[in-house]
Amino acid sequence: MPPIRNKNKKDLAEQEGRILLAISDLQNGRILRVAQAARIYSISRATLRDRLNGTQQRSQCEEESLVRWILDLDKRGLPPRHSLVREMADYLLLQRGNQYVGESWVYNLVKRRPEIESNFSRKYSYERAKCEDPKIIQGYFNRVREVILEYGILQEDIYNFDETGFAMELCATQRS
């Protein structure tokens, strides 16, 4: 388990800036060796080497795993509330030390990550839910099939109408 470091956000941002500058100088050829860049920018040689080899910053990895977790829950039909996402982010940060995300952190996460979005849940009536019950739907189609067989209705005599229905023998607009 990695050691718990008690650095504040400013120090971490400053260190990340130094790492990015060192990577830039190494890629542009201004500095030729990793050890030299690490010494100039006062950063760990191992960290710089790992980042050059494609290892992401830990906070980015944690955010990626959090977004995957949110999308996975959504696929299962269990979209998490903001409070649950905040608790999970706090748990991930707690593994590194005593840190917590702010009140608007989840809102900002949703703004910066286009693959997740926040929606309000709406009431779902019992009558509407019954329309999606496979047993009830199958019963309806069984009754339709029985009526078709009982009265000998041909396929070409079956039409599809929406819920509004239709008016018989009405050719023009009428005033009532």
C-alpha cells in the first residue's frame, strides 16, 4: 500500500505542473535525461519515468473508475444519486488521507464529463408500469389471437390504430 501523503491541493497542483514541464522539456529535447529533468524540477525520477511511459495521474485514474462505476450502475437500472456519488468519491479520497470533495464537486463532475448527465426522476404511475409487464402484454396478444381465430379475420383486414381512434362516416369538418 502506498504511503499516505498529507499534501494540500496547491502543493499537488504545483507538483503536477513541474511534472508536465519536465515532460515537455524531455519531449522537445531541451533536457536529454530523465534524471537531469527530475533534479531540475525537484520531482521523483520514478514518477517522471512512469508518467513518460503513459501512467496517468492518480486523481485522473480515480475519476475514471468513478465514472465507470456510475455508468455501470446506470446500465443496471440503478442510476446513483448525487449523494451516493459524493460518498464514493469521499471513500476513494479517504484511501489517500483525510480529504473530502466539496458540495458542488458532483455537479462539476457532471459538467466536465460528457458521458454522464444528471436527470430528475419522475413519478411512474402504476397503470403505466403495468403496460410493460410481459405477463399482461402476453395476455392481450393471446386474446387478440383467439378473436382472430374465432371470427376468421384475415391478415389484410387488420389495421393499426393509435389511442385516439377514428371517426366513422365523417368526411368534412362539422360544427357541433
